[in-house]
Amino acid sequence: MATHNDSRPSPSTSAPTGLLAEPDPLNWGAALNDTGASWRPVYFDVASHRQNIAAMAPDINTMPPSVVPATKGPDGSRPNILYIMADQLAAPQLKMYNPDSQIKTPNLDRLAADSVQFDSAYCPSPLCAPSRMSMITGLLPMKIGAYDNASQINSEIPTYAHYLRSKGYHTALAGKMHFVGDQLHGYEQRLTSDIYPGDFGWAVNWDEPDSRLEWYHNASSILQAGPCGRSNQLDYDEEVMYRSTQYLWDHVREGPEKRPFALTVSLTHPHDPYTITKKYWNLYEDVDIALPKVRISKEKLDSHSQRLMRVCDLWDQDFTDDQIKRAKRAYYGSVSYVDECIGKLLETLDDAGLADNTIVIFSGDHGDMLGERGLWYKMSYFESSVRVPLLVNYPKWFDAHRVSKNVSTLDLLPTICDLIGTKPAPYLPMDGVSMLPHLLGEKGPDTVFAEYTGEGTVRPMMMIRRGPWKYITCPADEPQLFNLERDPHELNNLAPLAKTAPQTPEEEEAKAVFAEYDAEAKARWDFDAITAQVLQSQRSRRLVWDALKEGAFTSWDFDPVDDGRMKYIRSTIPLDDLERRARFPFVDSQGYVVSKTVNATRK
């Protein structure tokens, strides 16, 4: 039988004791009986979560401290946090993970060389909104109702922004986050609108599994790939970059009594459509773009991949090599654009004197198949879709090194709590596990769970990733098991060995691993209950959405207020004072640099 050593909880029949004993996450929640002395498994849904947190709000200041003291800057201040996220950025496509990569990312490569680099980081769900909602809450998608890109998570669920804010941080978001309903979820300030709708319009419909909704991905991103002068994506990301760099300058000009900041910068590139300006397109003028390595006929694909081909309107397409190369070239150019944005943010930190006391985190929300196996975009558990880049940079505390163990962006919330000297509330559920041991070069967790109920599914689809193994299960599809050390391109599904007599030690090991993971999945996930829960959510959201479209429509989308009255020249403000306080470094009335100033540009 395969064994593993992991700090994440394992299935157990023993009953924890004590009021603050943590529930068994593999039973998706737990409840005390009347005596408070024993526990019984309970399927964890959003309603039970609401009951759990309806009691007293957490007193963050009385929570157990982190296993290490909170970091301090050279002046005794707490570190700032800059979290940069790119959309649809596949780790296997990047040079820092793949020496054969053709993508030019000099800024990202320099950052990686000075960071803790996670070589096997995964998203909690291979779709934008569920991945992000799990990332900010530390909870798997099914526990918070993050089923698809039109799912609304409850505002009572704490996010990392709540924990940061409770510890005195100014929390700000610039860019995409896919919030539906509540547009802040703990962020004190949102600097831009979202690029995608904040309503129920993009709900998946399992009641009509063969219907293709008009907003789904389609072949146009590949067929129309190429250079552009301008695009909606560029309009958005350039606003995100302007607001983000301005935020950093506003912060440094506030004076010495300001709070530390936690700024999330979420870029929409390199998400399709595959188009980028000539500046970045021309970076690959002399590059013979590599065709996909894994090419499998449609008829031989697994059933989920076949559904994705139809859902994305790819089944009847037969792309030429030139069309594939143009799409990949535009994607490469978009990644280079993201790389330049990263460079600008790091340069701003340095120019503003913030670099030495700012923790920089970089990740993606999911990947992109880019033609591998004939698939494009995300929505599957193959490596290019589900594995994401992850870097943590804070040289004064963490030496640069690489981590080979499996981790998840789900783990960011407890990790961030450790970085600021606190812990997630012990009486609330938490799936994420702190990566601090990995950051310190010590032994840490090595297991990832992922859940997916978005486009291309008809039943819940789950993944377990541990050691070299990846296990994928869905009641509607055949199971899959891959050993990624021996089979990095996921060509040899070992799950059928469960029904045969092993002929080699490797087959015997694979059969044992499959039996272990299959039993673990059955203990962890009640697929029938989850299916019923997802269907109820889809139907409710469709009913509400259809009703809201009748009559006067009130948008839920966030629209930031941009008030220039305190930023720019007005007749009610002394001109010299405004220009002097907006200048950095600060100067007095004679032009001499001074160490203090006050600027109320952010309230």
C-alpha cells in the first residue's frame, strides 16, 4: 500500500475531543452532540457554514499567534504585501519551470531566482471564479458554493482580506476577482471595476447538458488570433497598472503614521482572446513556435475532454499548424506583457523605497492547455490547465530555494496569516494549510485537493494530487490515475489496472495507490449530495437572473469613485502645498528633502 507523510488531516474514525478540536475535513464538517464530548460527521454545506459563524465574531487579537513572530521592517514596522496574480497563466509553459520554454519573461525569471519557487503548485479549481473564491477563503469550492463563474459566496465567510484588515492592514484590490454580489469581501478599497460581470448571468446549466450557452469559450480565440492595436483586455490591464502604481505612490506619500498595505494586483492577461500589440507579438518574430507535444485524436480522448471539445465549439474544428502557432504566439506575447507589468510594479516598489519591506507573492488562477491533447483554455485537471506558478519573495526572511512538494493557492490564506503573526480562527473550517514550513526550507504538506463543477461537467469532478500521483474522479466519467514522475505528459492512465492482475511491481504499486485514493475520495466527497446542491444553486440563480432582467435592471458591478478634488489642482487648495505634498521624495518650502509629510489622498 502506498504511504504518504503529510501535515494535512487524514481520514480517521477516532473522535477528537475538546470544544476547539478541529473537525475532520475529510468529512466536510463536524458537529458536537449535546454533551459536547463526541463528534459526528456532517456534510458541510453553505447553510451549515452560516450556522457555524453566526455566533460571536472572531477576536483576531486573541487568536493563537503564528509559529514565528510577525515580521518587522528595518524601522520596526510590519511588512507590506503585494500579491500579483495573472489570469490563465500555465506553469508548464514558463521558462522558470520549463527550460525549453520559448516565452520571454526576464522580470519573472529574476524574481523567481530571488524567491521561494513552488514547482508543483495547483489551483483549487480549474476555472476563474471558483479558483479565486477558494484562494481568498482557504476553503474548497463545494464548501462555499463556488460552483462556476456566476456563483456568489456568502459575505460572512472570512477571506484573507478580513484577516489582514483585522491586523491593521489597508487592503486594496486592483483588477479582476470575479466577485458576484458583494464586490469587496474584506477589501477596504477597490481601485478598478471588474472586467467580468458580477451577477448570475454566467451560471452553468446541468439540466440541459447538451446545450451550448452563448457566453462559453469558442473557437474564435484561435481562429482570430494575431496582433492588435488595442483590445478590451489591454484597456483593462493598463487601468489596473495605473491604479496599482498610483496606489503605491499614494501610500509612500501618506507619511510615517500610515498602516501597512496589502495590495492585490490581478491582471486579466494572458487570458484569451489570443491577441496582443505588435510590441509583444514582434518579440517572437524569429521564433519557430513549437506545436503542442501531445496530440490525441478526438475519439481517443477521455469523456470529459470530449465534452470540453463540444462545449468550447472545438469538436468540428481542424486547426492548421499556422493557426495553432499564431494563437500560441499571441499567448506568448501576452505573457511577455504580464512580465513587463511585473517589472513595472517591482520598479515602483524600489523607486518608492518600499521594496525592502514588502512581501511579494506571485501566482496564477489556473492555466491554459494551449492545444495540448487538442484542448484549449482550462476546465480540466491536466497539468497545463491546473498547475500554476507560485513565488513568495521576502529575502530578509526567506532564502531563495525551490519547493518540489505539492501545494495549492488554497494555502495562501493560512500562509498570509503566518506572515503577519496570526492564525485563522480555530473554530471555523479551513482547508488550506500554511506553506510557512516550505518557505523556511523545512518539511511541509504535500497534498492538494481540487473540485470542479463548471463548464464541461455534468457531475462533480474532483482531484487528489499527492507525491508523484494524480487521481481524478467523477461519477459521469472513467477515473484517471497518473504517475507524473514517470509520465509527465499524462499519457498512461493507470486507473484500469484496478480491474486487472498486476504484471510488474509498478503495476502493483499503481493498483494499490488507486485503491487508496478511490477509498479516500468516497470518504471525502458525497457526490450525490453535491450534485443535488449544485443543481439547486443553478436553478435558483437562473430563476433570479431571469426575473432581474425584467423591468429596470440594477447592476451589481462595482464602479469605483475617482475623486480628483484632493488630488489635482483646485482653486480651493493652496497650489504650492498640493504640489509639494504630491512630490516624492518630500521637500520643504526651500526644496530641501524632508523625512515627513502628510497626504490624505487615500482615506
